[in-house]
Amino acid sequence: MLKESTNLPDILIVDDDSSVVIALNKVLNKIGRIRFASDAKQAFIMVNECKPDLILLDVELPDILGLEVCSILKNDEATQHIPILFITSNIEDDFEEKVFNVGAADYIVKPLKPRVVAARVKTHLDYHRAITLLEKLATTDSMTGLANRRTFDEQLDLELKRCRREHTPLTVVLIDIDEFKKYNDYFGHIEGDECIKTIASAIENCSRRPGDLAARYGGEEFAFILPHTDPEGAKILLNGLLKTVMNLKIKHSPEAQYDSVTVSIGFSTIVPQAQSTSTTLPTSTNSTSDTYHLNVVSSADSALYESKRNGRNRVSYSPYKPTSV
């Protein structure tokens, strides 16, 4: 379920006291889009349907204590970023410590004071918005909107661990715009940037599976991480990308090999086996993770070089070659 088309943040109130819900709605309905849950079970369902931007959570719920609800949400990668503000009428000596120990952002004491509630909610929404923006800037390439090199490296490490754990194939792809220097020299850097953006958009649209990651690797070079993708599946996908770029018909420099801008692609696939083979990754990981990361990227880079050497505008495959460490 997607959020409704609105600029207002989504606020979930979890409280079984109707008078509190009515009071909070009156205070907050101009600040955000308000949803209500009367117990923890209903709250978890609503959070899964549509992630709220902030949760106001009663400490005493009829089925599960609010502290436990907060702890569950904060230990889930999908919801740990959501700011949670507790609502309470009973403050024990160690209550404040308990609230922050489970990861809550703040708490509001009953009886509710409208100005205090509005100020606290606005403050935490603004803070959450700022943190989200900073995280996006840190993980996204500003020109293309794709993931940046840092994000690619971090995601590849995660997928390598998953690959080892689940014994599923993992494909890494490197993509390079052919003879881009000639394009830049002939059309200029402004047009060069536009060319990069257009190719990036084509790459992003090439695969829309949730686990796939498209990144700008550097300059005119891009990368894909394709979990659960074997060489045959990757080749179909990447040949489609070649055709898509060709069909863009971006005019190239007169000195370039092709009239239109093309890309060269190289990829490598790790296919772990239950039994030890040349492509098996050991289950022990920490000391060798960086090496496997570099090896699979190096194999994809070798395949990219092969595409360049054999005339560009093509897809090449290089088997993953582990080295002893």
C-alpha cells in the first residue's frame, strides 16, 4: 500500500483511549495525515501496510506493553528509522531511562497539552526529515540519482553474505559508455552530463526487482548487483539493456566507432554450491569478505575489458575466479 498523494507526513497514533485519540487528532490533523490503532496487533498491521513518518505510542496497551512494541519496531530494519514518541500518565523513577533504552525519540506526559504535543511532533518530524535527506545525499549520486559507489560497495558486501548463507547465485555487472571521451570532446561537458543522465535512466529502468541495485560506479561507468540471477538470466537482461541504449539514438562524435552512443558490458556470477567447487564461497566470512568483494568485481571488469577489446557494444561474461587468501 502506497501513501496517499499528499505532502503531509503520516502519523500513526496507537492508543486504546478514545478521548486521547480525539484530542491528538484535533491537535495534529493540520500537521499530518492521522491514522489510529487501538492495540499493538492492529498497529503492526498498519505499519506493514504503510510505513508512518512518526508514531505516537501509549505505554499501556491492551495486548502488549508499548515498550515491547517499540523494541520490536526498533529491532526491525524496515521500521527502525521511524521516530516513536511515548504517551504516558505514569512516570516511574526509571521510566525515562526505559523509554530511551528501547529506542524511543521522546515522550509526552498526560494530561496532554496541545502546544506541547504539536511542538514535540513538529520537532521530531523535522529532525527525521533532515536525517532522511542527509542519508539520501550520502548514498546517492547527485547527478544521476542512482546509488553511489559507497552504497554499491556496502550492498555488495551484504549480498555476498546472503549468497554464501542461502547458496543462491549473485551477478555483478560493470557497464561503460563507449568512447565517452570522444563524445565529451565533441559535444562538450554539459552535453556529456546529459548523456550520462540518459544512460543512467535506461540502466535504472532495466530491472525493477526490489533486490537489484543500479549504481554509478564512477565517471561514465555504472554497475549492477543482481541477486538470485544466474549467467543465463543476466545475459538476457543485459542484452536487453544494449538494445535499449541503442534505441535511444544518442548521436555520437563523428570520430566514434558507432553513429549512436553504445555501452559495453561485462559481468560475473558467483554460484555457490553445497559442496566445495571452484565457485564456492566458504561459509566463514569476516577475514576474507573484502577479498571476495574485490574478486567478483575484478572478474566483471575482465569481462568488460573483453567487450571493449572485441568491438564494444556487447555483453561479455567472465566466470568468477576466487583466489586463495
